[in-house]
Amino acid sequence: MQIDRRRFVGGALGGGAAAALAPWFPAWAQPISHGIVSTLPTVSGSDITLRIARQTVRIDGKASRAIGINGTVPAPLVRLKEGQTARLTVVNDLDEDSSIHWHGLILPFYMDGVPGVSFPGIKPKSTFVYEFPVVQSGTYWYHSHSGLQEQLGHYGPIVIDPAEADPIGYDREHVILLSDHSRLSPEEIFRKLKVDPGHFNMQRQTLGGLLPGKDQPLKDRLEWGAMRMDPADIADVSGSTYSFLVNGHGPRDNWTGLFRPGERVRLRIINASAMSIFNVRIPGLRMTVVQADGVNIVPTQIDEFQIAVAETYDVIVNPVEDRAYTIAAEANDRSGMARATLTPRVGLVAEVPPLRERPLATMQDMGMVAMASGGDAPCAPEHAAMGHCVLPPADNAAADHAAKGHGSGGMKHSMRDFSVAPQVKRDPGVQTISPMPVDRMGEPGQGLEDAPHKVLTYHDLVALDRNPDVRAASRSIDIHLTGNMERFMWSFDGVKMSDHHEPIPFTLGERVRINLINDSMMSHPIHLHGHFFELVTGKGDRSPRKHTVLVQPGGTASFDFTADALGDWAFHCHLLYHMHAGMMRVVSVRPKGDAE
């Protein structure tokens, strides 16, 4: 039966409430959604206009200042078609420079939208026209790459339909765009982090927890304290200041998506937050992951997955019961939750699961996996050869191993041993060097190790189609993710972007292995602009292709990529305040001869 949309929304929220909420949101993110259908207003076609301006939003009943596009936060859904030429006219109505970066899209570098790297930015009260061929399909998103504007709501989804029949069959689709919002200005958040990096952490261990035996025992607390490390430091900005949003709606506003029992529903899940890694599950409903970062994968059934900032996952759910389900996106430090509802009809809601116990960092998160496992580190010989982890010493080599400072029975590992990372600059911005980091791409993420159900890992991802380039890498590069958590300083190889303008050079067409080594105790989502890369997870010519990879604390992640896009490209941590603090470099791809 056809249901009038206006009457439907009014019946769900009360006419006054719906009328009050509706103007803040684009059509795709309205409080009650039938899904993305052809009749739903989107910005699409070959000539699109987007206007950036300041505005006000209301989240869970409270007003905040924001930056929106075409008068809404989140921004309009941009729907494109593989094979078309996109022309997007962006009008900057702000009193400051702005930009739009088309996250995950393959395009000429001068259309990538990173001020100071690929173009000069969009000046106040001026217009810039992005024009590029659309050469891919899938779920992506767009956002500002200027200052801290992204935190204020300057982001929106992109859906690109394939030129041929979509191999993913579904009856209905919803965009689930996750984000974080604070009534504090992003400049104030950054200032507080620089003054006191633990300012927003309200979940530290206490004496009140020690007495009944909660969290770490006294011995461990004293050892961690001596190292000036806080095992509860999982997220820099927490639910103490953030509201976690689904499609711009706070938990109390409860964005609601509709379905008919028996339908295959496609959820295009995007993490557009500034700083928040989410653990996503739908209690009572299994998910089948069909796409990662816009690239189709062999369908794999799971119950939960961790989604880093800037990643996207498309999942299929098949609710057959006439009941509601809660979409729960729990912040990885368990300080809050983004919540939405899938339901066959308005008025039905499901129980919202309680927040689970927050995780504590371990010795493995310090890159001391051998200590954590009694010396039996899960280290592949090829990674040991590259220095990314340490194989357990043979009996006759134990003395040598100890003599080199790697310890034996006592395991006195130094976390400031620069000999294991000779390219890292000795600097106050480098607090620790992981002594024994290992590949952690087969793990589900902090706090999910003991989940009683199936949690996605990168090792579960298998590309649906054969990789376009299956050559072996001709060289490899180690890049250390470095920082000082006590001073909120972040960098690559101990050098901030502001202190080093020389790009990382590549030759057009070369195949390179990048080894990311996380020397910090925080997760880092690393994004390479203008390229896709293949994760090194043993899947051969079906290795998963991604544009963003989450590197677990004290761990490593390796990927192969083909430098097939000329120009200068940003390469950075996608935690906004980490990038702003210096965790960014430029990758330069030049024709052979020019790069020499």
C-alpha cells in the first residue's frame, strides 16, 4: 500500500516534532526513512551545485552551530553513475577557506580537494568547479579537508551505481552514516587535548575500582604508572563531550529505517566521524558483508564489525520477523553509542543493548606481544625478516637474544630502543617505539577479542573480482606511526607534516609494499588518497582492496599498491586531531625519470 510520506512522518513523531526536525536534514536522512528510492530527492546528474555555509542544527533537542551543505547536516546524498562525467560546482559562502575531498574516488589529483597539496582551496565567497570521470561504483563519502570543518558537520554520503547489473541483490537500501558531534568548538577540543590529552577520558581506573578488584591489580597499575601510560586511554575524545549520531540524529532522536519482513535490505554504513571508531551490531540480526570501502567482496556472514574513521562497509540484512531491531554503533572505548532502529512499521522500537565494559590496553597494545604471550609470539618468518616482529629464539640462541637487550626470562624490553626503527627521528614527539610489533590484521579490534559471536577481521575479506595488478612489489617501505600521548603530538617516523615538506616519492606504475608499524598505544586509521591498495592477508590475487586501513595499537599492517595516479596525494591518519597535529605526509607519483 502506498503511504503518504508527510502523514507517515507526522504519525511517527507527532506533526509538530516532525516539522521541527525535518528542515535540518536532507531527504535521505529524514527521521523516518523508506530507504533510498528513485523518487527520493538527491543531488545527481551531470551538473550538481553544493553550497557550503554556516547554520544551526538541533541534536537530541539541543541547538549547536554547524557547517552544512545546501542547508543541511549531514550534507545531501550525491548519487552518481559509473561511466558518467561528474561536474560539481561548490560555492563557499563561509568567511574562511573551505574544500571538498571526494573520499575514495579515483580522479585527477587536482580534483582531489586537499588544500596545499592538490589545489589551493576554495576562497571565501567564491566558487570552484570539480569535474572528473566516474570510473568506479560503490559507497563513498565526501568531506572538508580544511582545518577542523569536518567536525562541524561538513560531510555527506556518495553512492555510485555500477554501469552494469549490480552483483549485489537487494530489495531496499538505507545509508547509515555514523558521526560524532560536540557542542564544544573543534578548536576548543584541540586546545584541551594539547593541554591535557586525557581531558575527555572519564573512564580511568580509580581507587574505588581497585578495592573490589576491578580492572588492573595494584602491581600492574604501578608498572603502567611508572611508564606514564594509561591503559584506559582508548579514545582521545569520548562520550563525555560527544554525541554519537546516525544520519545526523542523536540516540534519543532515534533515526528509523523501514523494511518489509522478508526483504533483503542493503545498509551502506559509512564512518564519517572526526575521531570515533565504532563497533557495529544489530542484536538478533546477522549481517552479510558484501562490500568494503566501495569494492565488492565475497559475501561473509558476521554478527559485528569494527569500522574505523573513513571506512565504509555495505552489509545485507534479511529480517523475516515482524519486529524492530536496534542498530547499535558503540564507540570503541564504550563511552557512548550511536543508535537507530530498523522496523517494519512506525511505533515499534527494540531494546537498546547496554554499553559493554570498556576495554583496557594490554602489553600487546604496547607492541610487547612476546611478553604478553610468554614469548610465543604469532610472528611469520617473512615479517620477522622485515623486522616487524620477533620469532621466539631457539634454545641455543637465547643468550644472544638476551645480550641484544631483548630479554630472556625477565624480558626487559626497551620502549625507547631506536635501533629497531632507525629512520624514526629522536624527538620529544616520540614517546615509545614498539619493541615487538606483530601483524594484527587478523584480530577483530580492541575490546572485541572475547566477543561471544563472529566479529569481522581483515582476514575475512576476499575480493569478489581478481585484483587488477597482481605483480609482486619491487620494493618495500616501513613507515612508523609515532606519537607522544602525554603531549598529544602525532607524526610519521617522528616528523610532523609542518616540519617536513619533502614528499614520499614513487615512480608511475611501480608496485610497492608499505609496512605500517604502530609505535603508539592508539589505533590509527590510515588513508591514502587517489589510490586503492591490497591488504597483505594471504589472499593472493583476491586480496581485499581498500583506501583506508586501521592499524591496531602496537601492531603492523602491510599493503601493496600500484602508483598508478600521477600527482601529489595526501597520506594521513584519519583521526582529525591526529592529522591536524601532524600525522600526515604527501605522496608524490612522477613519471620515470622525473622521480629520480
